[in-house]
Amino acid sequence: MTFSLHGLAVSSGIAIGRAHLVSHATLEVAHYQVREKEVAGEIERFDLAVDVVRAELETLHGEASLPGTPSEVAAFVGIHAMILEDPLLTEVPKDLIRGRRCNAEWALVQQMEQLVSQFEDIEDGYLRERKHDVVQVAERVLKALMGKGRKIGRRGKDEDLIIVAHDLSPADTIQFKKLKIGGFVTDLGGATSHTAIVARSLAIPAVVGLHHARPLVREDDLLIVDGTRGVLIVQPDERVLEEYRLRKRELELERTKLKRLKTARSATLDGEEVALYANIELPQDTEQVKDVAADGIGLFRTEFLFMNRDDLPDEDEQFDAYKAVAKAMAGCPVTIRTLDIGADKTIKAMSGGERQTPNPALGLRAIRYCLAEPQMFLTQLRAILRASHYGKVRILIPMLAHAIEIEQTLAMIEQAKAQLRDSRHKFDESIKVGGMIEIPAAALALGPFVKRLQFLSLGTNDLIQYTLAIDRTDEAVAHLYDPLHPAVLRLVAQTIAAGSRMDVPVAVCGEMAGDPAMTRLLIGMGLRQFSMHPSQILEVKQQVVMADADQLTQKVSRLLRFDDPEKLREQVGRLNENRP
């Protein structure tokens, strides 16, 4: 039966393919009795399923060991292989089958729930989080029991693999980078959560906030994901399928045309140069950066080097990653943001990822956490500084709000430099240090920032969240998240203006920078440095080369006087249509 679900469009495009269900914590399976003479067969069926999963994990571990695959993927698979060998998961269910004469699926789920409840009572946060790995391994065995383990391979030549999940963390989505995923849909999520940002970094269609996709979609269902309109169509009929195949071809043709802009000069009609930088999560993302001829890297989110692993990367491992990016960019600017954890980004090996706080977005995160863990912070700073010897590296500090945070950070950078001098490591003595403006207090009191820092980067995702008091990971208030709110636009505009007055470069590295509908508005505010995911650069460049900066400055100046959000939105629409 054909039906459709509507959610939030977070990554544009169209994907047509087969569903692969990624289960969440609560599994519902049938419970039935087996006859005494069938018990041995049920236990054998369970053992065979475990063997199937063991073979799957061995194959995955081999694939994860290939060159270019993030090391955290192999670690993730290794943990699951260890859990599979634990008798508590693979022997106790057989005792339940014998004692209660129940089916293997029900026995497995009963034992999984028992283990999860035990994990939840553990005080140690890291060990407590192992319950998620137990659930994922149990779900693999359950799929094998139900004959669904290898079903994902049966796809037509023009069909993609569509991930369907209740929710996906940034750590989950980062693992999809090496897989041939056509798109994904989730029940939970907001348009600007970090999960959605990583989804856009995959350059595949995605829809979140669908509420009921996971329970309604079946494994191997044919799906259409419309990441532009925020629609999921399940089991489409031939007419709808053909219509979407046509639209998909048209979109691919448009993207092909955009590639012609790759070598075009990034400048407005009246000659204003506009730098277009790229945001990356992992060193291998530099290939995409070079594919679109970006002017450099405006944001290297280093926290993704720390995810999906049980230990912290040491100085040499971090240095190797940063050095690889610096060398790959061959003299183009590389802005490395120091560790930004908290809110929806947690790291297993760090106590900060274990703290249970009622408002994590307002808690010990980003620079606050780094200053609270000076040895960890110094390790990262030394690694970044060492990499600066191999390219044009800059340091970006996230979530600054107070002058004292700037002073403490600069002091720690000097301490890291002194340690490197003592150990005779080479680095750029004059490395530039910048700060992210993502807290309203920083945007309203820019004095210490423009006096003590060499550049600023507007993190509009958090700036909007904090200005409007909206949790950007909460789908219940996602509709209130508004980058065109008058207060938001004024904070952005005055930050850009203050930077211009003090001759301190300002970039925008939040989602506003990669939205072509915002390009003319930001140029009119005086912005000349944009940073976004590589897949968005050519679309934004298309807007840049058709814009007249001088005319836009006058129009935006008038536009910013509006207090009515609807009138303001109308004026932005006129701006994009190039109407007076």
C-alpha cells in the first residue's frame, strides 16, 4: 500500500531505493511456546543466527581496515564482536529457551532488556553507555533470526540504500561516510541539529522529524525520499515512481551544470571578492573540498576525530590528522576549531560526555570544557601548532562569551608553544587565533574579541538557538527556529560591521552560509567570507556571481529596519528575486 509521511527537509535532493531499518532500543517480537521436542531445534536456530552475525562482523572489520577508512569504524566493529562473544548475551538466552520453552527471538529480547536494566544502574557513565552497543548487537542477531540479515543487498541497479531509523546521533551518521547510502529518514531530529549537519556533509537527501517512519516502514520497502520538500513516500505506484525518477534526473542535470562554476572567479558583478571556504569533519573530506575548488577550509570540526572510540586520540594521532589536511590544502587557509563537545555531541572516553545535565547546551561544553581539562586541551593545541608548520593553519575557539576565556585560552596557546620550543618542534610562531561568535553576549560586547583575536567566525546555528531560546535538537520547537528573526539578523549584521570597522575579518560558518537563499542578504550586510559544506559551495557561488554588492548594501540597510518578521521575510524574497 502506498502512503506518505511529512517531516523536516534537512538535505536536498531525491533518493529512490530500498529501506534498511536501523532499530532503536525497544524491540517488539512475537512470544510463543515451542514443544519439548522443538527446543533443540530452536537453540540450533539461535546458534546459527549468532554465527551469521559473527561472520558479518568479521567481514565488516576487514572492510573497516582498508586504507582511508576512519579508525573509529574498526573500533566500533571490534566492540560489537566482543559483546557477541559474551555468554550473558549468547548463552543465557539458550537457558531461557530450555527453561521456558519459548522462541529464540523472545528469549534474546528478554535477556537484552535484563542486561540493559543492569547497565542503567551502573554509576560509571562510560560503562552505562555500553547498553547501546548491547542493543545493537542483539538487534543484529534478531535480524538474522528473522531472516533479514543480508536482505539489504537485494537492490535494483537504479536503487539506493535508504537508512530508516528512530534517531541517529552524529557519531552514527559519521560512520555512513564510507558506505553507499542513498539517503536517510528518522523519526526524531531538527533541521539544524548536529546530526542534520552531518547528513548534509554526506551530500545525500534526508528527512527528519517524521515521527512514525520507523514502525511503519518495513525492511526492503521501496522508498522515495524527497529531501527538498521533506516527504517520504512508501511503496510508490509506477506513476509516482516515474515522476520522481524524472525529477531526480533533472536535479542531477542542474548539479552537472553547476560544476561549470568550479573555476569561475568568486566575485560579485561589481567586483567584490567573496571567499568561499569549506567545513569538514574528517581529514578525507579534503577531496570534496578540492573537487569544488574551495578557497580553503573555514571550519575543521575536530570533535569527530574523538567519536566512536573508547580512548582519546593522542598528540601524534591528532597531529597526523591536522598535518594531512594542511598539506592537502597546499597553502590555502585551514581553520581548525578546538574540541567542541556537549549538547548532542558526546565522546565516550571523556568524563564530559558522561555528565548528566538538565540543559547540556547551556552547560560545560566547548571552550568551557577544554579550559576545565587543561592537559587534554594542551595536547590538542600542541598537535595543531605542530601541523601549522605544514600549511596556513589557524586556530578557532568555540563558544567564547567572556574576556577571561579569551585570556585563558591565549595563555594556554603560549604555554603549548613554550612546550614545543623545549621539545624542538617546529611551528608557526605567528599563527592566527580567532573566536566563534555564537552566544548573544559575545555579539553584543565585541570589544575584547576584536582587540585580542585576529579573526571572528559567526556560528549562526548556536547564535540563533541561544537568541531565540530554542533547543535546535528538539523537534517540538523546531518550527520556531528562524534565521530571519529580526533580532538574529541584527546580531549578525552588527558583528560583521564591527569586524569591518576594526579591520578584523568575519566569516559565517553556520548553516546560513550554505543556504543560497541567504547569500544576497549576507553580502548586503558586508559579509565577504562564507564557510559551508563543500556540496553547497557551487550553489552559493552561483548567487555570488549574479549579485551586485553595492545595490545589496543599500537594500539590506533598509530591510534591517523591519521589526515584523513576515514583512522582513517578504523583503528577503524580493531581494532574491532582484526586485526593488
